Amino acid sequence: MKEEIRYCIPLPHLKTNDGSKQYLSHNKGSWFASRWDDRLRQAWKEKHLKYIPEEYRKYAVEVKEVQK
């Protein structure tokens, strides 16, 4: 069975103090920016992208492209 593609939202021009890229993250009903963290919801199937705030959807990339 083929695994469904997952997408993440890297936030352009937004990095941590140590230079790590930040991603749109979701936890307990809140959206926020965070470095890649497997404990947070930072990846979505295509059918779930509609729940991401519209202004961020254009930045969606496949998770396999993420450089952690």
C-alpha cells in the first residue's frame, strides 16, 4: 500500500537564534512557529491542508524535502 504524501509549511525568512528553520506548527488548538519537532503536528496529508490558515498554504512542501 502506497503511503500518502505529507506536507509541511516552512515559514520563509523565519529562523531561530541558532539558525534553525521554523515551521507552522499546531498543538492544542493553537498555530505557532517552531523548529522541526516530531512531538508537534507539523505535517499534514493533502486532504487536511484546507485546515491550515489560507495565508500559509502557498508555502506547503513535501515532508521529504525538510532539512531538519
